Amino acid sequence: MGQHVIKTYWHENEFQQNTYIIELEDECILVDAGCPTNIIDDFIKKPIVAIFITHAHFDHIKYIEDYDRLNIPIYAHKNALQILSDERLDASNMFDQPTRFYIENIQTIDEGEIKNFGVEINAYYTPGHSSDSMSYLIENDLYSGDTLFSEAIGRYDLATSDKNDLIASLKKLQNLKFNKLYAGHGRTSNFNEQQHNIDYWIKTLQK
Ligand SMILES: [Zn+2]
């Protein structure tokens, strides 16, 4: 296991999406692309070798085309391909910011895949908030996108949402052992806190 440092960039717009910078010895990887490339440069001077997208809602991939132009490999679930190129599916339409994204360096990733960039990235398919939602276990920390927040869960009334899928995904996350929870919005949480939170939300959704 390599030593790494997590930095969060909290974008100061109405959506306040988190972008995580995982700084390794000589390089770094990102989870989501909700912050501009120059902000990343301010944080770190190491090359970005991969970006893992939790889902293709527009706030989380707001600057993805800029990273794509730098030829950085972008990993996302195959359903993201359709979502990111459709302003209804990527939810930008709802907020009067219709955006279609065009990305060339996209590589699909799915349940059970493990990527190694000096740290192991374990991929879990966790649909429900959107049909392309992925969660990533990186070393012992969980990056849950908009599936799970520190005190809540993601919306399940959007274009590619599915409530039953979300219940199944939360059960999947409940069975994972993790240290910290790094969500798509809001503060960082941890495993102990989440045992209550996930349980509460599964029960609430099942009512
Ligand atoms: Zn979302």
C-alpha cells in the first residue's frame, strides 16, 4: 500500500460537488471532475494519471472535457456514455444549464474490476441515483458519489434513477468494510457513522 494524501476540492457553486485528489508519491488520481484544471494545478504539481467518475451528472463532470484534452484516461460505467451526451439524462436541463459532454478518452469500468495506479481501485456498480453510479474503494476509503452522503442518500427521482436499485446498492455498500466515506457532496464520514445511516435509509426506502 502506497502512502497517499486525500485532498478535497469543494466547488463553490450552487451544487457544491466534491472532487477528490488522491495524491500518490509521483502522480495523482482524481475521483470526479467537478473542478477546473487550474484549481487542481494549485493543489498539486504531480501529473494526473486517471480520473474515476462516480456518475455522469453534469455537476460531477463539469470540467471533464478539459481533462480529456490532456489525454488523461477517464473511467466510468458504460451507461455514462449515453448520460453525459444528453442534457436530459445528465440533469443539466433541470437547472437551466443544458450541457452535452464529448469525451474521447473514456474507458468503461464495472462491478468487480480492480485498477492499479500505485493504489488499488476496487469498483462497485451502485445504480439507483443514476443508472451509471459507481462507488470506488480506494485502499480502505469509500468514494460513494451521490449514492450515499454523510447524513443522507442521493435523489432517486431523476431521469435514470431507480428506487429498488438504490436499495440494492445501499445494501451492497453496507456489506463493505471501509474506513472513511468520501461522498459526492458534503462532509467526510466514516464506517461507524454509516452503519446507522445506511440502515436507516434502507428501512425508509423500503416503507
Ligand atoms: Zn448526481
